[in-house]
Amino acid sequence: MKVEEHSERKIDIDGWPVNLTSYRIGETFHCKADNVSPGAALARTTGATRQEAEDKAIARARELLSRTKRREP
């Protein structure tokens, strides 16, 4: 199988920078959301369309990041 329609972009989720990578393998779109620094994977999802896969990844990343406590300098 071959990766097609690869896309990578940086987005902001509730003040956190997130790298969103999506691509199609066969008939299924895959999406990975990771924290830009240190690059930890937050979510890996699939969907019938790119939008569906990205929406699921963003929702999961938002859920995880909302639990993260920020330290004030």
C-alpha cells in the first residue's frame, strides 16, 4: 500500500501548538496529532474522509491537553 494525499500543518489547540499530519492509505484516511515540543503523539485516528480523521484527532488532543497543568514562571 502507498501513502497518498499527505498533509502536515501546525494548529493551536487551547494555546498549545499541535502538529497535525494526515494521509490516505487505500480508502482510509489516517491522522496523527502530536505536541510540537517534545513531539509526543497525542492521538492517532482514522476516518472515511480527511476531515473526519482530523476532527477525531483534534477532539482527542483537546481532551488530553485540557487535563495538562501549566506552570506559571
